[in-house]
Amino acid sequence: MTRQLPALVVLLLAATGLLVVVTVDPRVGLVLVGVSLLLAAGLRLTLPPRRAGWLVVRGRGLDACLLLGLGFAVVLLANTIPDI
């Protein structure tokens, strides 16, 4: 269970972001989703594979690059949502 804790924290933050998208503000919620991806990238870079759990998919570099790219893309796209 403790080995999956980093991935569960990331999933909880992403789920909170999606809940915020639906209930409060799409921009804020999507920024939370993007931050969760950036957090996943940071955890994947810093944790050894045994402690990273479900965050380990491929190599460390590829996982981190994909998560960083997606995280920055989601945050940047969230900032382009016009005010209602």
C-alpha cells in the first residue's frame, strides 16, 4: 500500500481538479489537473522505482518528459479559457 502512495496522491489531486472543473471553475480545476501531472513528473524523477509504484511505466526519463509535457500543456491551455 505504501508503495502506491505517490500515485494515489497524484490521482486524488487530479480527481479533485476534475471535481472543481464540474462544480466551481473550469480554469482552476484544469490547473489542478496540470499541477497533478507536474507533481507526478517530479515524483517519478526523485523516487526510486520501488517507491514510485504505479508511476513507473517506462524509463524514468521518458515518463518524466511525457508527464512534464502534458502537465505544462494542460496548465497553458487552462489559462487560455476565456472568462464567462
